Amino acid sequence: MRFLRFLFLSLLASLLFAFSATAIEIEISSPGEQTIPLAITKLLPMTAPQAGIAEEFQQVLENDLDLSGLFDLVDPASFLGDAAKLTLRSIDVDFAQWKLLGAEALIKGGYRFEGDKMTIELRLYDVITRRLLTGRRYLGKAKDVRRIAHAFADQVMQGLTGELGPFSSRIAYISNRTGRKELYMMDVDGDKPLRLTDHRTIVLNPDFAPKRKEMIFTSYKAGNPDLYRKEIYTGRESRMSLKEGLNIGGRYSPDGREVALTLSKDKNSELYLIGTDGTIHKRLTKHYGIDVDPSWSPDGNRIAFVSDRRGNPNVFIVDVHTLDVSRLTFEGKYNATPAWSPKGDRIAFARLEDKRFDIFTINPDGSDERRLTFGPGSKEHPRWSPDGRFLVYSLDRDNEKSIWIMRADGTGARRISAPGGDDTHPAWSGRW
């Protein structure tokens, strides 16, 4: 479905100016329903060309948009003369050429340098209506090319589907590539891996704060599995929960004011809510079974978790206010690590079958269970992207553990973590 609306686009620069353009919103809820033929021209120099800038930008942008499964990229070998022209105004674009090639959307752009300062101008056009959909001016340096490409990929997703993409977010994970399990962070495509801890012990279960650039995780640094909080850019960290026994599986509430986690201070593993200062606000479960792996619903009213209270581990849901517990999964002998979609419509989890784990999703009412992964190796610890379009998970195959991303329907799986260590327990940040 297509409908017209006015977009008022602000381009960031020392001189502020705005566009007013008629835009199309194409209603796409999942890959395969409708793909958009998209042409991406090479980034053209507006001053002296700089080696590698256009190529790196193109590679990142194409990789992001291909992952979405929403686009059919037009072969650059078929491009005609307009592809070589730096046309940043709709009236200067030869839309007839692009329509002849079957393109319905078009990306054009250019870059220039003034000293070490780089400016990239980008435009997304609708070929059918010959209109500008979105335009951006980005300022940075040569090292920022990948970041800018991710940011514009998010804008393309918004311009054509109505919702920002997740490509400027981050993924945290645990890796033993130093010989110890430490906390790392990387871009969505696996670039720029950064080690965040040097605890030289066991670190587990990271989670991003929803509104601040910080994370929580469990570490044995002080000899006990305590819950830590860490500011990502300053590096400052502190223990948030240090009760005797387990302080594991911490998950921020959607408003960031509380954390759900498992404590075993009373000799049994139960779910609790604590404040960001570590004080206990509420006990959520009281059962002789083991209750672990909490995951909040996006409205903050319910929490999915894993319990063996009925025998084998299964996924249950507890109401945060009434403490009523209902069972979600009934199939399989071992269901683990639930993750509630940010849209609230699906819960992902891992199930052990045929001696390996695979990823499934299910409606919060227990209906419409779907298996997403197949083939060799165990796929575990699913977590959603902030737009709910993708899942990140860990794969244990051929004596190596790695981080992978796939679309929410299970297609398009690709590895993002580099070789050189066992990588597990991924977590996906909100939009940055």
C-alpha cells in the first residue's frame, strides 16, 4: 500500500537547511511479502577522491540492506549514465533511466574533504513518483565511514517502511579469546570488536540499559557470581547486587528503573526485582523449582522465565503485579533463554532436540509456535534487535562458538563474530 505524506528533513551542518518532499511509505511487515528493487550508486567525490571511502561505504550499506531481506538490489553492471552524475536534487535525476532498469528506489550520494574533515551527502529517491524520500548530511572523519553507512541504512529503512533500522545499535557478547571469559561489544556487522572488561575470571549474561550507555553483567571477579553495572564509555563499574550465592541473568526493565534477576540468597534460585541501587523491591517467584533467565514484556507488566517446577525446564510467564504464573511451553524436554520481542508479539527461546538446541518463537498466549533454525550445531541465547526484525544468537558447531544474526523468520543467517575465540551470550542494545 502506498500513500502520500510530507516529510520535513533537516540536514545537519553548520548551515541548517530543510527539504520538503512527498514520500512513499511501503507497508512491509516481513521479508518475502514485498521486496523493493533498489539501486545504490557509488559514492562520488565532490573534491579530490580519497582511496577506499566509496568502496567501504558501499560495502557496509549494501550488507545492512541485504540483511533486511526487504530489498532486491539492482545490478550495478546495468547502470546507465545517470549513475555517474552527482545529482542531489530531484529535478536533476534522470528517473527514466532508473525506471527502465526496474528500480523503484534509488540512493545517490557524494563526499568531500576539507583537511581531515569529511562531509557525506546522501539522498534516497522514489523512482516511481520522482520524489525525494529522505536526505542527510553527515559530518565526520575518514574513520567514521562505516558509522555513517549504518546510520543511513537506518534512515533508508525508515523512509521505505516507516520504522528505523537497527544498524547503528551494538551487540554485546562474552568471549574467551584472552583465555578468560570477558565482556565485549561490537557493531551489528561484527566490526570494531571492543573488550570492555579485564576481570580475568568468568563473566556472563550481559544486558544493555534501555536509556543509558551502560550494561549489567554477572562476574566472579570478587569470588561470588555478583551483578555488576558498567558505564560503556567512561569504563566506570560497580557491583549492583552482591547477595550471597547467585546474582545472575540480570535484565533491565523497559523503563530502566528496575532489574529482574535470579538470586539464591535463600538457598533456592528465585526471581527478584531490584532497584538500580541494588535494593530488593519484590520477590517474583516462590517455588522449590529453579527459576532463571527472566525477560520483560515491552510494557513491563510480565516476565518470561525458565523453571523446572513441572519437571523438565520450560518457559513460564509471571505477572509482575499479581505474581500469577502461567506456563508457556509444553513441547520438548528442555526449553531455555526466552527473549520477548520489543513489539510484544513473539517470544524467542532455545529448545533442546536431537542433542542440540534450536531457536523457536511463540506467541505470548502459547499459540503459533515456529521453529526458526535447522541443521548442525546448537543455536542458543536468542535476543531481539530493537526493531524486532532480527535475532542474534550463539552457534556451537565444529568445536567453535560464534555469534550469528538472522531475520525474525529464520532466513538470512550470517556469522558476525570473528574467528579466534568462543563467543556466546549475545545481547542487542537499543538504538544509539
